[in-house]
Amino acid sequence: MSKLKVVNLLLGFVLVLALLTGCSGGGAISSANKKTDSSSSGSDASGNVIKVGILHSASGTMAMSETPVRDAELLAIKQINKNGGVLGKKIQPVIEDGASDNATFAEKATKLLEQDKVATVFGCWTSASRKAVKPIFEKDNGLLWYPVQYEGMESSPNIFYTGAAPNQQIVPAVEYMTKKFGKKVFLVGSDYVFPRTANSIIKKQAKALGMKVVGEEYTPLGDTNFATIVNKIKSSKPDYVFNTLNGDSNVAFFKQYRTAGISAKDIPTISVSIAEQEVKGIGASYLKGHYVSWNYYETTDTSANKDFVSAYKKAYGNKRVTDDPIEAGYNAVYLWAKAVEKAGSTNVDKVKAAAKGITFDAPEGTVKIDGENQHLYKKVRVGEIESNGMIKEVWGTKEAIKPDPYLKTYKWAKGLTGVQ
């Protein structure tokens, strides 16, 4: 064999050895990454962060209500990160704008789950937006934490509901107002799934209580013309109005209500989508003396709430207010973090299993995840809006109420189903 051939053979041997070494090293890295991904979705390649989605409306008719919820979720993330994160990793939010549009919510939910590979999502407000993303979370086995009271008639394995079920808001609100003011009620709401289903519940309840529904009107989300509806309210002379309007339609409704010469002393309203944030946007002068039903108010007297209100105002300014959906969004992040720590993983199935029965010392009081339906045990609070924009609790339950999203414990609710 010539000298040249020997040299070429040696060079070839070295090249093959280098390639084999490189492949073997690359294979080891790939294997390690696969192990991380399979046990902890939402982690980046280095495993230093856990990505979570924030999906609320930063634009459109619902922005007034949803933006502060997003801010509360970001505050909770910041606090958790400051205290060491989750599983020793920092939480990294991926923020998307649902733009008050159901199709956009669906598009952004798909992006967060399939492209960003987030471990979980905190988001939505309207039931229509939640129903738009629900099949996506179920198809991709994602996990949504939904922070707003709603109409019930739902229990998805891929959603945790941190707002009120109907037996924790709507049903007790009707009982309170009927006892205090009388049995004639006028129903007004935005034209989508939550108000229509809520009013289906109220009409069933009204029949059981011997009440009379003297009017029922709906208007598109974002609508600002309520002259006809207000005139119908005046002419029907109800004892009170049950209001399920959402978003900035409430601004127009209550201003036109007052312009028509109707005060809270004349015909009081009770609302289930107006909290301190909306009071600020509408103006307390238009709402003084009217009622709301929630599980939490900025004035709720707990030590955890004092800390929460202080932290929220320090982060976003003293003029900002807290309210029920804001607090429920904040709670959701902490509940998810506790479930992840308990599970030792961000894997959706492991987190769901670990979440059963978890409690959290929330600003509203201790809440607990019901393992049967992934809703929360919560206290009920009816409040009266004061001239300073704050809400004074006028009635409340002593204990946290077990969630009953399908109202199975009420005989009069038999046959109720969700209205699409």
C-alpha cells in the first residue's frame, strides 16, 4: 500500500470517528429534551421557564372588563416568580388579545396550545368566547382557567372555573331581590349564551317562587341604544330589573336609565356582570343604590384581601380598583401553581388529578377546587353600590357554597339545558 493511501485511510477513519461522536452527542441532547418535554409541557428547551398563555380582550367592547383581569394574572405570576417560581422555574406569560371576537379567541387559543406549547392558559370572559375555545382545549388536551361567573350547564375536563356557578350568584340574587322588593321582574341582557341561559334559569326559578316575569329583552354586545327597552321597563312597572348586559353596553344602559328619570329607589336593578371596574367606567352617580351579586368585593374584609388590594394598587396605581373577576383571575394562577407543585409536573393530566380538593387562602376567603366538576367552593355576597364607587356587602352566606353548575340540587331546575 502506498504512503498516500495510508494517509487517506487514516483521514477517513478520523472523519468517521468524528461523525459518530457528533451523532452520539446530539442523540443524548435530543433524548434529554424529549424527557423534559414529555414530563413538563410549556418548558423551553433549557427547562428554565414554564410558558403560560394569557388570553383576554385588550380591544373591543369587552376590553374595559378583561384588561384588569389580565393585569391581575400578571401580578400573580410576578409574585410567584419573586418567590422562586414553580418547580424551581420562572413562569413566562405569552399574551394574546382575543379582541372581543369569538373567532379571534379560537385562533389565539390554537396558537397558544399548538405553536407556543404553553402549559396552561388563563383567559376569556364571555361565555361565547369560552365556548369558542372549549373544543380546541379538549382536542389538544390543553388546560383553561376561566375566571368569570357564568350560566353553568357545563363541566369540561379541560377547564377550571374559578368564577361563580349559577347557584353561587344568579339563584341567590333572585331570592334576595324577590324577598326585598317583590315578585315582578324584568329581564334585560346581551344577546348571547350567558344572558339567555341565565334568564332560562331565572324563569324556572320565578315559577317556583310564584314570581312574574313582566319583560325580557336582549340587545347585541356593544349596543348603545336602550331607549325602547327603558320605556318598556317603565311601562311594565317591575319591582326590580335583573341585568345580564355585558361590556360597555352597561354604560349606555344606565345613563339612559337615569335620563329617563328612573332611579334605584324607583326600580332597582341587580347586575351580575357589573363590578367595581364597570362602576368606575359607568360612573358611580348612575349606579348608586343599585345591586350586584358576586363572591368578592374590594371591600371584603379578609387579611388576604388587604394584601391583594395593596399589591394590585402598588403595581397599577391607586386609582385602579379590584373586583370579582379580577380576583378570580388572580386566584386561578395560584391554584394552578399549587396543583403543578403537588403534581411535580405541568403535564395536564397530572395537574388535573393533583388539583382535586386543593385550597387557597384567597382574598375572598378560602376557596377549594371541587374534584367532581373543577369549579370552586365560594361564598355568595350581594352588594349595594355606594356613591364612592365601592360596593357594600348587604347579604352573604356564612360558609363557602359547593358549586352546582347543573343546578341538580334544585327540583325546579329539572329539564334545564344550556342555551346556545
